[in-house]
Amino acid sequence: MVRKTTSYSSFFLPLWVTAAYLFLYLPILVLVAFSFNSVEFPYRWVSFSWRWYHELFTSVEIWQAAWNSVLVGTAAVILSLVLGLLFVMWNAQRKSDYLLTFFYPNLVIPEIVLTVGLLSFFVFFNIPLGLMTLVVGHALLGLGYTIPILHTSFTAINRTMIEASLDLGATQSQTFFKVVLPIIMPGLLAAGLLVFILSLDDFLIAFFCAGASAQTLPLYIFAMIRTGVSPIVNALATVMILVSSILVIAFCSLRVRERVW
């Protein structure tokens, strides 16, 4: 009986895992494949072509949306890292982790709840929607990721190194820039990459908090597919998948390097 159960599990478990991965990634593979299709209506394969990538990289509107996404992502990274690092250092002096629990709900609460709350806040205080409100929204979302990462990196520092630096005559600022910052740098880079990935691919906060004057890549894709699926959307989605994959690999490598250090 045990052998039969083992044989069934050894057969059906890999089959189930393979089917689950095909269900998740087969549509993405189809999207990538049809981004190289030569015809305008991507319901059948005709021939290989770089036509849609040429139109993608020559489109002024797409480049403007990409610039907005990069600008918002970079500003959100800087804001979330500065606020997160200041909070972690202040919280370390208090020697209490009670306030850290206020940032973990960002990982649990559905993003639509956070988005509606942000929109209500901006409307209540008559704050005009645009790139600035989008940066604030993405930075607030990123704090739920940067603070746990920076807290882990900061608490892993050997306190004797800081005490030795102060005993040798270094000031607080010199100790921070020459001892603390180099040690937590992998954590800072990893948190920054993660926030940038979240900002680059985010749609809900951009849809509710960007207003009519700002357009990011997810909003541009949404506007294009409302009028019909265009092969340019496939090409743009393929490029975004490639960029996001590179950033995710860089994030994972930094986290592994931080653990090794």
C-alpha cells in the first residue's frame, strides 16, 4: 500500500506541477512568440518579423510613457529608501519593534484597498493628481518592502564595529558613512530594485492616483488594449517582461550576496 501511494505521488505530483507551470507561463510564451509575427491581427502565425519592435522603439508616446515610469520609479525608490532607512535607524535606538508591525499590512492588505485610501486622502486635501501623487503612492507601497529588508540588514550589523569606530574618534556621521552604510549597501540596493520593479509594473495606483495628466507604461498598455489587441502591445509587454526579469535576477543575487556577507 505504501509503495502504491509512493508510485502514484511520484507520477502525479510532477504532472500536476508541470500543468500548473504551463497554465501560468504558456500565455506569456504565446505573447512573446506573437510579438514577432508579421501580420497585424495576431490570431495566426505567418512569418517572423521585427516590425512591431521597430514601431515600438520609434513611437514617441511610448517613450514618453516609459520616461514617466522610470521617473516615478526612481523618485519612489529614493523616497522609500530615505524614509525607510531613517525609520529603521530611529527604531533601533528605541530598541523596540512595535512600530514595525504598522508597515507589514502593506504586504497583506489588497492593493485596491490601499489605492482607494490614497485616492480618498488626496481628494480630501484637494491635492491635484499627477506624477507627484503617483510617486507618493508607490513610495508608500514600497515602504512595506524596504523597511523589513533594511531592518534585517541593520540588525545583522556587529555592534562592536560601530563601538570600535566611535572609540577610535570617528563621529556619528563618519561611522554611518564609513561603517554602517557599506555593510547595509546590498540591502539598500536589493530594496531599491524591488521598489522599482513594483513601481514599473504597478497598474492600480497609477490608474487611480495618476490623474489625466500623467501616463505610465501600464496605463498606456491599458489604453491600447481597450481599442483592440495590437501586436505593439505584445512587443511592449515582452520588453517589460525582459526588464523585470533582469531586475528580479539582480534583486535575488543581491539578497544572496547579503546573506553570504
